[in-house]
Amino acid sequence: MKNPPKTSHKSRREFIKNIAMASTVMIVPRHVLGGVGFIAPSDQLNLAAIGSGGKGASDIANASVNGRERVVALCDVDFSGSASKTVEKFPKAKLYADYREMLDKEKDIDAVTISTPDHVHGHAAAYAMKRGVHVYVQKPMTHNIREARLLTQMARENKIVSQMGNQGASNPLLNTVQGWVDAGKIGKISQVQVWTNRPVWPQGFAMPQADKSQKPKDLNWDLWLGPASYREYTPDLHPFNWRGWWDYGTGALGDVGCHLIDIPFRTLGLMYPLDAESSVGSVYTKMWTPDYHPEGCPASSFTTLSFAETAKSGSPIKMTWSDGGIRPSHPDIIPADQDIGGQNSNNGVIMIGEKGIITTNINDSSPLMPKLFLNDGTTEFGPEIEKSDEPEYGHQRLWVDAIKAGYNSPEHKGLTSSFDYAGPMTETVLMGNLAIRSYMLRRENSKGQMEFYGRKKLLWDGENMRITNLEEANQFVGRTYREGWEV
């Protein structure tokens, strides 16, 4: 990616930052300018959206804080779909198909929400940050581990206020879990189990056949592909089923892993895993009996990650992840008729300590979440919290407030998923995918037979982002980019 040309233009986002940081700047009182409730133009951020439909619609709407901030531009590869409602909501915003053109032309954009398919996150965020634009990026933060490390470093170097869109991180019920861990309620914690019923989209089989005759007339397919290698329009990828294909998505782990793994990663103070190993469920096809097709994520998988002892865990930790509806066994100390994790035990987290268990699904704010069960029969359930009028626990609004307060301000340091935290956590989530993809590595042995040689525990050097005992697995640390879309 080329650096933007340098300019002597002093942007209004620098002006806003100076207002937040310098007490000597005089601001005309709002009541003088326009009465009660008037927001002076100098107090507003100029926001833009990259991906304006689907989750992007709520991300930019929540970031605007009911019109407190100004939405000046919207980008989408197809405004005829769900993005059309966002256009209606922000009729003054300029429309773009290519976010590169938008960011190059609209010099006064202060911050962007990025709510695209996973494979575009890294490129779009890097393009914005190089131009001094603050970023809110949907989960997972990036498509691969290398991008996550790069974006974390870029945010620090460019003093970017960042936030990943795992909004459950701002759920106040997380403080309950943190309090139980900090108080040592369940003692030393050695096991963590995380699971989901995802995928809820088709995956595990061969890529659908390309058919450009079916391309929606308003869809810019080339821009949708972005960094991914070119292929003719392929039905059923846009706008949702891309999640099940490695070129574009990150499977069940990328979809909900940043919500669920966030809980133990945060409360136990984890960092990079030490190793990873996976196995996947079988689907029977003519070509790939009895395993899934390597272009696509598996229909189900089981992954184990090991972590060093932390001050909060008091013990080395084994974390297991399972998807495709595979969940852990019901612990004996939890009554058999009670859910583990969330409703119907579909998704959840169990942290197992020497004195008991914590189980939760932090995105579920029902009165009985989270739950503490001790070996002596004591139970404690999370408090019943009144639902706020503010959507998604204020996750986007807090990011906007931190931008206005300035980089390194208390508001910035208080963000629950800035890249300083979200980067290493995303790397951990994506490490599971590296192990899953390594599971399908195969070669011909001396007997002329095909063998799957990646089915082993992979040892990870987190600082240097390398698998140390299987060189071929390192191809999944990053990706190959289409020319002109390099990150």
C-alpha cells in the first residue's frame, strides 16, 4: 500500500484534537450559537462508513449517537440492498463504492466504521490509519494473524483511537466475572471451555460454481473481492455466506470467537498461546473423503490452545474451542436442568477452577448470567441489570467519546477493545484457524500414499509470529494479496 502524498493542509480532526487537549482554546458556548441542545460544528466529528448495510448500518448509526456526530460519507459495493436504509437515514452523506476513493477525496473525515467481510478489514483499516483517520473495525479485527499485529502497531505509531466491534466487551456483566476471578472465588483456574452452535451458514463443501450471469446489476464485484484473488462472480457468497470460505471469512471462530474467547482472555489476563492443535468433523464428498474441502471452513471443529500461567489464573491453562453444535459435557456441580453458557447451552464459556466453576455467555444480559457454582454447593448469579436505552452497551459511542478526548486520554485508555487489547486477542482466535487449516495439509509419502502431515500439536512463537515445528503451517499466518491490495 502506498503512503498518501504529504500535504500542508491542517485538517479539522487535528483542530478537534487540539480543542480536547489544550485548555487555552476558546469555544463559543452552545447556548449562544443556537439554544439548548445545539451542537456546535466544531464539537462534531465527521464520520464515514465502510460497509453501510447489515452490521454496518447499526455501527454507523450508533457511532453517530442520535445525530450528535455528523455522517458525511457512506461506502458500499451495493447500495441497492440493506445499505439503502442507511442512505435514507443519512441523506446528506456522499456515496462511494470504493473506500480508497472516499478516503482520498474526503479530507475532513475524522473516523470510519469498517463493517465489511473479514478479508477487507485489514486493508481498509490500514488505508484509513495511514491517513490519520480513527477506526472502528468489526470483529474479527483482521482476516489473519499478521494483519492483526500490523494494525496494532500502526494504531500506536499513528496515535489512532481504535475499537474492535465485539460489543459484548462493554457489557457491564463482564465486571461480575472479573470480580469473581480477582477475588479468587474458584481458586486457581486450569481449564477453559468455549463453544458455539455456529456455523449457521453453509460450509464444509466445495466452492460454488462461478456464474457471472447471476450477478446483481448494482453490485461492484471487483471491489467486493478487494484483497482476495480474482474469480468470476460466484452466487451465494455475497452478502452473507462468504463466512464459510477461507479467502473471505474466518469461519465460526472469527464470527463469535471474539465475543466468547474475549471473556477468559480478558478476565484471566492471557496473551499469545504457546501451542495449538485441531481436529475437524468429516463431510463425505467424492473428492475429499472423509474430510472437508480445504477452500472452506469445516462444518465442525475442536481446537485446544495452551497458555502460560498468569497472575490471575494462578495456573497454566488449557482452553478448548468447539463449534458446529459440539459442546462440553455438563459439569456435575451444575444442576442437570440448568443451561450452561447461554440459552439452551448453544454458546458459552466455562472456566474451571480448583474450588468451582464460572459459566457465562456475556452477550446474553438475562438475569441469570453469569453464574458461579462452588464445590461446596454455594451458588451466585450475576446481578439483574436494567436494560439501557443505549444500544450495544455504548460500545461505538465510547469510541467516539475517546476520539474527542484524544489519544492516550482516560477515555481512550478505558476502551474495552482498542487494538492494544483486541490485537493479541484476535491473534489468539485466528491461531485456532491456523491449526484447523494445517490439519488439511497433505503430501505424498515414500509409498506413494497421501498423508496428512499437519495433524500435530503446533508450537507457537508468539513474539515472532511463527510455528516452530511445522514450517508449512506458517503460510496461514498471513495471506497472498491481489496486486494493488497489499497490506
